[in-house]
Amino acid sequence: MSNARTILASALFGLLLWQGVVWATDLPRFILPGPGLVAQTLWESRALIAEHSLITIAEVLIGLALGAVLGGLSAIGLASSSIARQLVRPLLVFSQAIPVFALAPILTLWFGYGLGSKVAMALIIIYFPVTSSFFDALMRPNKDWVGLARVMGASPARIMWHIRIPAALPGLASGLRLAAVYAPIGAIIGEWVGASKGLGYLMLLANGRAKTDLMFAALIVLAIFTVLLHAGVGKAANRLLERR
């Protein structure tokens, strides 16, 4: 209950600060609309925003699921093989030196303007955090447990499954929490580069028509979804850790 009150108080403070800036600067509505106007637009355009929101939510959830699975499997593969660490890990680090915006046009060219390019963008942007967090945790197992398992004749595969992976689940949970925040960013970037639907496309369309209130409304919906996704992933991760 205290957390809910804190969040509500913080949101109320942010709205009051937003309205205060509008009053103090006296900017035109098409430059900085007030929270009341944005709320009105959000209600009046709820059907339009909901239609585009469903597309973005689907892109994010599919990309998050694929990124979590591929990132987890990659981390296990890297932790299991020294050859894979020598060959693949430098490539993963190098991939992070490439600006995300530079990849979006290429993915759009390869996968088209539909769902595929946005899912690929979300997957790429969350793949490294999941892989890196889980891999680092897998490489720091309890040495006493591993030593005891080896004395008892356990194979590397059984040590990985019964000792290293369970002990590394907190690292995987941290990576998933980061991925929940980054996944919407990847989808939105993909929609900015080329799309016909989605919240990113709607924001660009509203900005081009000087409908700043609609752009803010779409942005607020995206922010709320991201917060809820982060909270949901965090809760699921905590339950997984409690069971293990």
C-alpha cells in the first residue's frame, strides 16, 4: 500500500510540475499542451491509440520472449565452452558499438515494414543485457558446490543444470528486468524508421500534423505499458527465485 501511495504521490507531483511549466511559460498548445488537454485527447482518441498500442505491445512481447530465450541459451553456451567464449564473446561486445539507429534501416530492408523488423529490433536491443547478466552469474558459481559435485562424479552438464544455472538465476532476473525496459525502445525505433501502425508511427504522424497533444497521449500510454511490463517481469522473476 505504501508503494502505491508513493507512486501516486510522485505521479501527482509530476502532473502539477508539468502544469506549472505550462502556466509559467505560456507556450502555445501545439508546442507544450497541458496535462488536461492530453487527458482529453487520450480519452477522445482512445480507440485509435488502443489500435496502435496493440501492435506495439505485440512487437515488444514477442521480442522480449525471443530475446530472453536466445539470451539465456547463448549465456549457457558461452559458459559451457571456452572456445565459444573466445570466438563469440568479442563479437557480442563489438555489436554493442554499433548504434541502434544504424541497424533499424537494415532490418527494415531485410524484414519489411511489418511486424518482423520491429520484433528483430526489440530482440537485438535486449539480447546483450540478458546474455551478459546471465553469463556473468554463470561464471561465478559456488566453488565448494562445484568441487563437491566433481568429487561425486557429476558430469559438466549435470553441474551446469543442477548447480550453476540455479545459482545464476538472480543474474538472469536482473537481465530480464533490464530487457523489460529496453524492449519498447527497440520496437519504437523500428516504427520510427518504417511502419504503418504502432505507437511510434502514431507519434510521428501526430508530430507531423502538429498534434502534440496526441503525441503526448501516445507517449504516456507507452510509458505506462513499460512500467507495467517492468513490474510484471520483476514479479515473475521474484516468484521464480522463490521457487528455486
